[in-house]
Amino acid sequence: MAEWRLLRGWHADALQARLQRLAEAGLNFEASEAQMTGQNGWHHYHSEAVIARETEGDSCFARARTALASYQFSDPAIVVAHFDPEGPLLTRRILLESKVLGLRYLCPATVDAVRDEPGVHGFRYATLDGHIERGVEWFLLTKDVRGDIRFRIE
């Protein structure tokens, strides 16, 4: 079960201790991504938006990649990601602090896949023991031939 608190969060030392314990945490589900179908009881969500248009160069796309890797795409009034920014993106262990109506939940996850190819960059996280949800979620940036930069969550 997810660790939670009412009206207050965790101090930096407490978060650091919990991040260190995540090294041993396992996934909280057994299905492969291919098995995560509606027929098997899994829900699929998709959200996509154009976040910029860049007709020359890649400076906007590069800035968006940095923001994505440092989890700056989420409103900190709703979700804050705690992680070691010095570690690699792939295998990163994350504590997502979700904030809902005065309640705060610590939801552990791990980055288990990364896409980094021309015009596509992103990562997938999988939920760990103690997360309030189960499954995987992709966060992807794409840039098409017109220069539209899209952010997609699925």
C-alpha cells in the first residue's frame, strides 16, 4: 500500500532513505505490456498535445528533452518526482509524490525503457510495490517534418 500523509510532505532526509530502499523494490504487477489489454482488465489512456513548433534547428526539442528527463512536465501542485538526477535515466528509481485534496501519496516507479532516436525521445516507467496504481506509462516527445513538437502520455 502506498505511504501517505495528510497536509504535509516528507523531509529531504526521509525521501533520500526511501529512495535508497527502492533499489530492492519489485514491480507491483506481473503482466507484460503485450498482455495489458482491455480484455485482460487493463485500462489504456492517451493524451497528446503540440507543445512547440520549430522549423529550424533542434533547440526547442533539446530543451523539451531536458525537461522530460528531469520530470518538469508535471504541475508540482499535483505531482513532484523525487529521484537522483545524477543517475542514468534508464533504471532510474522515482518516488512520485501525488497531491490530492490535502493527501500526499508516495508512489514508487522505475524507468524500465528509453527511446532515443531521431525525432523521438522519451521513457516508460513501471510501477513498483507501494504504488497506488499498477502498470506502465510512456512519456514521449516527437518532432515531425513540419516541426511540430508533441508531448504524448500513454
